[in-house]
Amino acid sequence: MSARQAIQVGTKTVKPVLSVTQGEARLRVLNLYKAWYRQIPYIVKDFDIPKSEEQCRAKLKEIFLRNKDVTDIRVIDILVIKGQMELKESVNIWKQKGHIMAYFKPTEEPKPKDFLSKFFSGVE
């Protein structure tokens, strides 16, 4: 087996999930961001959460920026699909107030050390 044949055997072409190019994936991400941004006033009103629209928009930006370094198109597409599912669940009020407020948990929580702290936080 020559080196060229070994490379062809070793590499595998994968089917795209939704997007074919990086630009197309970027457009899907931007459209999802805009859809969430437009729905924030309704989510705040419907779920009666104790956060302002500005706080929700800041959290939305933080969540999207958390994945800014993802470059694999398939991973981006999967994240977009999950984001669309979350948006649909929020818009149709299939979620509860607690699910929405879970987005506002502190991102860096110190790990509990003693038994009671672990018990109350649900950490094993």
C-alpha cells in the first residue's frame, strides 16, 4: 500500500449536519442570536423572572461568546440546533421559571468541601 492510499484509507469525509461552509454556519449562529434577542422581552414578561431585559441580553451575549472559539462546522451546527430547541421550548412556555433562572447561576462556583454543603448543592 502506497502512502497516498494509506492517507485515503485513514481519512474519512463526513457529511455536513446543516452548513456546508464556515460562512453559512456563521449566518445560522447570527440568525439564532437575533431570534433569542428578539424574544427576550417576551420571555421576561411570560416567565416573570426578576431580571431586566438588559441583564438577559448580557447573559445571552455571554453564553454565545462562551462558544466563540469553536471552529468545527459540525459542532457549530449541533450547538445551533440545541439553541433552536431551547428557544422553541422557551417561546412555547414548555419550560418553567426555574429552567430560565438556571442560566443565571454563577459560572464559577467554588466546590463545596463539607458534607452539608455538598448535600445542599447536589454534588456527589
